[in-house]
Amino acid sequence: MTGPLPVDVWFYGHVLAAVAVSIWLRHGERRTWAAARRAADTLVRHWRRLLALLAEWSDSAHPDPVAVGDTDPPAVSAHLPLRHSVVRRGPPLPA
């Protein structure tokens, strides 16, 4: 056969390649979602363990509150530096 291959051979070759790739991607997607589920389960377990430790520490670190006499809260001065500030850049100026 010296001439180009018939169109049917090219068509069936592409169909075969598409089927092979779709099977390969399906298995890869299954494995990816399984790995994501395992990672999420592990994170949830560690998060719950951390919350339990924090709750245990919180209960032991803070003793019962002691009643204090009625006092006025300290006066807030307008000249105190801010504890938090947000700086947002505006729209760009024309050149």
C-alpha cells in the first residue's frame, strides 16, 4: 500500500484512542475522588482531636470567674492609635 490510508482507518483509530483515554480518565477520576475523600476524613479526624484538646485546655486554663464590684469602664480617648485598620486602594488615576 503506497498511498494514504483510507478514511475509515483514521476514523476507527481515533474512536479507539477516545475510548482508551475515556477509560483511563475514568479510573484516574475515581482514584482522585477516593484520595480526596481520604484526605477530608483525615482532616476531619485531626480537626476534631484539636477541638477536643482545645476544649480540655480551655476548661483547665480559666478558673471560675470572681465577682468584682460595679465599676465604670475606662474612658476611651479619641487619640488612641487604632488596633485594626483597613487600607484599600482606590481606582487608578488617569495617566
